[in-house]
Amino acid sequence: MRILFAGSPAIAVPALEELYTLSRASPDFELAGVLTNPDSPKGRAGAPLPTEVGAAAERLSAEYAAGMPLLVLKPEKLDSAARERVAALKPDLLLSFAYGRIFGPKFLALFPQGGINIHPSLLPKHRGPTPIPAAILAGETETGISIQRLALEMDSGDILMQERVALNGRETTASLSELMAKKAAELLPAALAGLASGALRGTPQNHNEASYCSLIAKEDGLIDWNKSVREIDARIRAFDPWPQSWTMHGDKQLFIVQAQEAEAESAQIQELRASAPPGMVLGIDKERGILVQTGEGVLAISGLQYRFKKALQWKDFLNGARDFAGSRLG
């Protein structure tokens, strides 16, 4: 079985590495090539750099050039020219994980055995491009990995495999993405073996239970201090590492790097809360950090960062921000 791997961000890299290892170890599977998004400007210099999947493919090719160099395709769009290049690889199966583009019927027709997709949610819940932040924002107690058949409607194909993952309520998108990447790579060999043998059969999704998530914008990171502490805490974790949650301290943009709900308060803080508006810096807690009033509850901030400055723990931050206590954020 010749497989074309399609992916772009870091979450897909372990799956690519697992597929590459599998293709070198088994005559039943062959990695025909890698499809990823084009290089794009990154960093302050704005130099064009490959996607994380593209960089990983180049690394694998360099490490094993004598054994199995990889062809990496980076088309701007999946047009007729891109389809011709893919067809020339004679792939049997498309394996997609966070590629970032929709596969049309002409493209999917290039694969005699169709396509499968890895999606980091318990489908049909959280179909769409941001299932990991969506699970955190929704306060889910569990999420998981789904391997599904590719269909023309987004994330609607039959479920081939699923694994559930319990959540403790302190995950960030960064930490949960790392875990989902590992889980996906672990499931992949069994999924491909099941497909090759014909033993793995799909289960249709209940489309009536489907929920959807959408792209996150940079502006979504702005903290609304009128919201409850639990909502704000969830957004801070969901928007780590991007776009990060931020507020304004005077005329300075301030990123909230790490925080959590302050579940217990001193008598002094309780007295201040009585008349404090949302966004007011109430004081400090020696164990948990800087305390800020929200629309409901108090947020304890332990990591902060002014724009263009380095991130600091709260004690170090206060050493350089003497006017912080008693100020109002937002």
C-alpha cells in the first residue's frame, strides 16, 4: 500500500515519523510522499520557512537519504497541476492529519483505497479546524483521537478507531496537542494494518450529535474581565500557545501567560472584592500570584509578559511594575 501523507503543523509530525518508520520496516506499506502547505514567512526576519511537517520530512530524508528519500509537495492550491504531481506518485491511500485544506472530489479520486483522517476529538463532537481549544473552552472532562474515513463533508466520515483521553482541567492547547500527537502515532500502525487486511470496518457517525468549532482569530485573545473566572481561565489555557490571552495595563499590551482560579481568599481580599470592578488588581497571594477581580470570582496570575518583553513569574514582574497593584486591567 502506497500512502501519501498530508499534514502541516507540529501535531502531525509524530504520525509522519511513525509512518516513515513503518514503511521502512514493513513491505506492506510505502510512504509515497508528503503533502504540506507552502513555506511561509516566520520570525522577526520574515524568512520563508517550511511547515513543521515539511521540516520533519526534510530531516527524515537527510537522515535516511541512502534508504528512502522523501518527495515533499508544497502546492499553493490543489489544482490540476498539483493533482498531476500526486497522480505520478501512484498512491493507494491518502492519510491526512491537520493538513489545513479541503480535499475535493477530483483530488480524492486519485486514491484507489480512499483516504483516512486523524482528528483530535471524539467525533462527531468538535468537527472543524480547532477541536483541541474547543474541548478546553467547553470545559470537557474527556476528549480523544478519532481516525475516520475521509468524506467530502468535513469530518463526517465513518469512524475507524477512537481512543478516549481524560482531562484534568489544567490542560493547555500546547500540552494537549503534544499528548494527542503521541496518541495518534500510537494508533496509526493498528489502523493501517486493519485497513490492509480488511478487518477494520467503519462505524457511521450520528450526524444529529455533531458539533462544530471554527478558526481562532488573533483578536479572540483579548480578555473580557466581565466574564467569570472559569471562562477566563479556560480561554487562557485554550489560547496557549496562540494567539495568547492578553489585556491592557495602561497603554501597554500585557499577555497573561499562566493563571488559575483563586478558590480561597483572605478576609482582606474579600473586603476589597466587595467594591472592586472586573479587571481590578486586588493584591497578591504568596502561593498563587497576583489576584484580579473578574465578573464572577478571582483569577490568580502567576506568569505575565509585556509585549516585546520576556515572560516573567509574578514576583519578578512586580519588581518592574510598581504601579501594578491597585490598577485596573482592560
